[in-house]
Amino acid sequence: MKRIESVSMDGGTATPIGFVGGVKRHVTVVRALLDNPLDIIPPEAFSESIVQTSAFGRKVIYVMAPELVQQALSTGVAHLEKGDSVRRPLKAALGDGLLTAEAEDWRWQRAAIAPIFRALTLDRFLPAMIAQAEAARDRMLAHAPGDVVANHEMMRLTFDIIVETMLSGSDGFDVTEVEAGVSEYVRLARWSSLTVALGIPEWAPYPGKQRSVELAAVLRRSVLARVADRRIAATSRGDLIDLLIQASDPQTGRHMTDEEIADNLLTFLTAGHETTALGLAWTLDLLGRHPEIAARVRAEIDEVTQGGPVQPAHIASLTYTRQTFQEAIRLYPPAAIIPRRVAEPIEIGGDVIEADATLIFPVYAIHRHQSLWDAPHVFNPDHFAPDAVASRHRYAFMPFGAGPRICIGSGFAMMEAVAILAVLLQQLQLTPSAAKPPEPRLDVTLRPSQPLVMQVRRRS
């Protein structure tokens, strides 16, 4: 492989980073993977375009320059695969759904499911989103004045929304068991991720392995039973189960089996609620620490709603509220690192990267890169004002991934987040209890290192 030097974002060549290896490096990587995998991102990633290193005998290349990210994840996507780093921790529960499938298996599912997530289809979910947000607001008001744990409240709320929109409610479905199972499964997945990084065979034991298998079995049984009941009933409720049953590959007409439907339902249950919930929790914490920005958000909500209840028609007009959520997931992207295995040699920036190397797109570093953002560590929703967005490379902001494999539910998540913020902030005043914000910790998704405890009061 031709050696790639570290190139600064303005086009000038910086001091080459080269390969950082050896026992000391391996010990540091293992410690970071156990404590906080966010720490494996080299400091140079916040200022350079490409950084090369190695770990456990493998070439690892961090790509930060948006034009190079686009080249890899869009133009060169056929040369890359998610590999064991993604598939092994998640496959037991998610099977071969959109998040874990590769190549042709992914292509036909994406083509079949894409129409479901077009804007006109998504609008039908807004009333359920608002209703569940109102229920969560009332639960939180019951504690006022008092404390709530924002990340736990948002997890419950987004899960309730997923259940309502995907499954038409919880009848005959143990929501508490499933939500707890999803959360525990994701938490235990970090151990499987560690075995991949260390090159440990899939058959080897590790902490929580048997528990993960048991949780996956329970989750799949619950969802498969729901799908089977719907097929037997032969009645349509217009929810995601029905839409997946009806979905077909536009080229071949192929429909999904119950197992494939379950794979994708569990993908949306797992990824669809957790990532949005974390983004909302970070947003509430940031707004509580920046009252002037929170006041501007509330002023917009008041103007758009004219003091009445939040309605589906209001959501599209809440532009600054949307910018606020975007800025929160810039600073704290739920999917903070995107790994890819090079399946076939790929050219990036004029250099050829050989097969079996690992490419890492450190979203956390890209979103805080000193050459891409003005005051990159400062919470400023005006980073997403229309003029600012138009002047920036679109691959400088990628909280939902990028290229053909960008998260298919990104539109759902953005609409859901704005609706939730509008309902909550219209009536709630939330103030962080801790003087300092918790550090972010990467545990499959980017989580606060401590619970986000907030004092809740009714807004006067």
C-alpha cells in the first residue's frame, strides 16, 4: 500500500503521522476499548484529513476530510463492507436487517423499504408522536418541582413512539420486557465489539455472551409472534408491520419473509429509539445550560403554535428548534464512529488502500474538526442556519451516516425529535442538576457517562 501522509484540510501537507504501533499502542487501545472507545480517536483526527495507525497487526486509517469521506462512502462504497465489527455484536438480535445486511441482501431490502420512509408516508406518524410526547410531558410534570433523569425519560418516550407507530400499540406485547431487553442487549454488545477488535474468534466466550443470546431469542420470539398474528388476522392497520408485509423489491417483486420482517422491525426498535433518545437527552441538557438559546426555541414554539397545543402542521415550521437538535447531535452524535473493512482495494485521495485494512470515519471528530466548524466545541444552533449549511460540505455533518447506506430512518428521527422538543419545551422548564455536563462515553452509541438528572418545573 502506498503510504498516505496526513494532509491538512486547507490542502497543505502537515507533518506525516505515519503508523503508530507497538506494544504500548496496543495496551492503550485495549484500555480505551474497555473504558471508553471514544478515546481511540487520535488527537490529530480533530485537525488533519487522514491519520494512519495500526492495531493488532491491522492497518487502521481515520478519514476526516469530507471530500474523502464522500469518495469512500459514496463513490467507493462497493469496495467496503461493515464486517464483523458491526455484524457480530448485532446479528443475534437483528439478523440480516438493513443495519447488518451486505451487498445484494442489503440492496433489495433497501429498495423495498425506501418508499415507506418517504416524507408523505412519514406524516401519518406525527399524531402518534405528539400524543406520546404529551404523555411523557405529563409524567414529567407529575414530578414538578423535582428531578427527572432525562436520558431515561427520552428512552421510554421514543420506545413508546416506535411501538405505537410500528406495532399499532402494545396490545398483547410486553413493552416493558422488550424495552429492557433491547437496552440490555445493546449494553452487552460492547463485549462482542471488543472481541472483534482483539481478533478473538466468534466461538470464544466473553462476559455477557450467553445473556446476549438469551435476550436476542426473547426479542425475536416477541416480534415474530406479532408478525404472525398480523398475517393471520389479514387486516391492515397501516403501521410499519403492514408496510413491511406489503413491501417488495421493485425489480423482482420479492416480498419479505416473517424472519426478514422481524430483522427489520428489531433494527428499528433497537436503533430507531435509542439514537433519537440520546440525541434528545443531550439536547435537553445543552438547552438547560444555555438559557438564552432555550428562550429562543420557546419563543419560536409559542409563535408557531400561538399558545395552543402542538399540532402536526406546526412541525415543519419549527426551523430553529430543528437547528437546535441538529447542533446537539453534531456535538454528541449517537453513532460516533463508523467503521468499515476494505473488501477490495480502494482509492482515496489518489492513494490505494489495500484489502483488509480498516477505515474509520470518526463522526465525533469530524463534527468537531477545527477546519470545518467555526468554534467547533461551542453549542450554537446557528451552525445550521441556511447560509451556514449552504457554505459547508454536506459530508461535514453525518449523524445518520453517509452515502447509500445512510440511515433510512433519518427523516423519521428528525421529525420525531422536533415534535418531542416542541411538546416538552412548551410547558416544561428543565435545569441540569450537575454543575458540569457529563463526559460522553461510547458504548455502541454515545451516552452520557452519568445520568442526566434535571430539575423539572412547569414553565410559567
